[in-house]
Amino acid sequence: MLRLAARRTFASAPARRLPLAAARKFHSVPPPRQDKPGSHSRTDAEVEFEYPPEHELPSSEPVSGTGGQYVKPTLAGFSLDGNVGVVTGGARGLGLVIGQGMVFSGADLALVDMNSEIPRASSGSLTADTRSSVPKVTAHYADVSDADSVEACIAEIIQQHGKIDNLVTSAGFTENFEATNYPIDRVRKLWGVNVDGTYLFATSVARHLMERKSPGSMVMIGSMSGAIVNVPQPQAPYNASKAAVRHLAASLAVEWAHAGIRVNCISPGYMLTALTEKILDEKPDLKKKWVSLIPQGKMGLPQDLMGPVAFLLSDASRYVTGADIRVDGGYTLT
Ligand SMILES: NC(=O)c1ccc[n+]([C@@H]2O[C@H](COP(=O)([O-])OP(=O)(O)OC[C@H]3O[C@@H](n4cnc5c(N)ncnc54)[C@H](O)[C@@H]3O)[C@@H](O)[C@H]2O)c1
């Protein structure tokens, strides 16, 4: 593992975590409802999930078996060759594999996370030895919800890579609590990461692109939860945050079109990451329920996002901006 300089992390800031039971007392809210929902069209208060502290989160590795870089003819427009890409939330889960896909497509890469241990960001583990030139892959600390931290991180990336062309905002998290039992400090923290974090990174990279008078492309990782209400787990603040991300992408696409900066959103459905796997292992009924609602009959894999992200970041999509691509196995169609 590549260790970043010691900085503040989720795990090292326990004082900010208010245990849920204590928070409930503080907010004088009653315990969760005990009535069972009558049908799957309602949320179930018994499905509760508090995003774990960092030391309890499973680490994740780059994936294998994706075919690596394609050496047979394909449209030149799909290549990210010569680009420098940034992925927030790049230490784990979807962000790490998205970054891997960007390297396969020819980009140099800066992985950003507040996790103090970024998985080995070496060219060897991310390239499957098929690139003719060795990509530059670096790891950087940022708390995406903190403006000063974001500015310092972007400056560090530009100093090390010389420029930024592409951004993917994948830092984000979800929790499941009934709205009436969700401590407001945790709601604000969620919105701070999912919404403010997306906004801060996008605006900072846009300023850099405008200063360079350079075009660029960004992908914001939203969620199908930004368009529909998932059941049975209650997660109103998360759903609202992802609706905000989707509309942020559309709004900034219009605002920055004059500068040649494209902004799109990808809305994943249920994806099988190390974390979702851990949660669902403990809740097999929930997994069964989720899969029963997906027309393709299975959860997605992180590598299912590689192609859509590479498409949106590359010139292959140069007339596509403000779009939302659902990568959800058809979930939101039914
Ligand atoms: N996994 C899914 O099924 C799924 C589905 C739809 C959308 N999404 C979205 O995809 C994105 C990535 O999710 P994931 O499943 O890979 O989650 P994950 O928890 O595995 O990874 C998220 C990463 O973001 C980082 N992060 C959290 N807060 C941060 C902060 N303040 N500053 C910097 N980094 C921070 C974490 O350290 C972690 O490395 C999230 O925005 C999530 O809402 C996930």
C-alpha cells in the first residue's frame, strides 16, 4: 500500500462521529417504526445502515480480466492518450476501477481520497503491461468537502502532472436511516461530501481549464437514486444528494459549454464493490430483493463503468454534454 503523508482521515477524527443512539437522544426522536411495510413499494425502517468508520471498511484492489488495453483497431476518438485525469474517491470501490479504465485508455492519472492508504497506485498494477508508454499514476490526499483541502490538492496535482484534462467525482457515501431518525449532523456530512465535494472539485478544475484556455471533460458519479426512490431501504438525504449531482452536471454543462468544458453524469444502479458485498453478505434477503428488481437479474460490477466513463471523457462523446447515462441493468426502466 502506498502511504500518503499523515493527514486527517475518517478514522483519525472520531470526535466528529456522534453514535447513532446518542444522536437520537440528542434529537429526541423516537426509535424506528416497528410496523412492517405492506408491499415492496414502501421503505422499511428496519433496514438501517450507518456508513462505517474507515478502519472497518474493506480495502479493494484493481480488477483483472477486463482485457486491459485494446490493441486491435478501434475509433481513435475513444482514446484518452495524452490526457491527465483525476478521480476523487479513487482509493477504493468504483473510483479505483474507473481510474484503472482511464489508464487502460491512455491517460495519466491522479487518484484523490481522504483515505490515508491509497492502494498501490503504480503503473504496474493498473496497466496489465499493455501500454507502450508507462503511465504516470499519483496519489493525493483531499477531503472533498473542504474547499482549502480541494484547492491544495488540485495545486499539488498540477505541480506533479503539469495540467488536468479530465475529472471524475466518485467520492461519496450512502447511509440508510428513516428521515425522522437521521441526525442532522450526519445528513450535513453526507451532503457535504456528495454535493459540496462534487461542486468544489468541478469548479476548481474548471478554473484551471479556463486559465489554460483548454477544453476538458468531467463525469460526475451520481446514482439511479437521483432519479428514483429505492426500496426497501430508507435513504432520503442520499437520494436528494444524487438528484443534486445529476442536475449540477446539467447546469454546469450549460454554464461552461462556451469554454469547451463538457460535464456529464453517470448514474450507477446497484454495483458489487467490496463494501456492498460486505453489507449484503450480512443481509442476504436485501440482496435477493434488490436483484429481483433488476431487469438484467444481477448487480453491476465496477468494471461495467469503465467503458461509459472512457466514452464520456474522450472525444468520442464531444457533442454530448449535460447527459445522464444510467448504468443500472435496466432498474430505472420498470
Ligand atoms: N456501489 C454502488 O452500488 C453505488 C451505486 C450508485 C452510486 N454509487 C456512488 O459511487 C460513488 C463511489 O461509491 P463506492 O461504492 O465506490 O463507495 P466506496 O465507499 O467503496 O468508495 C468511496 C470512496 O470515497 C472516499 N471518500 C469518502 N468521503 C470522502 C471525502 N470527504 N473526501 C475524499 N474522499 C472521500 C472514501 O474514502 C472511499 O475511498 C459514490 O458517490 C456512491 O454514491 C455507488
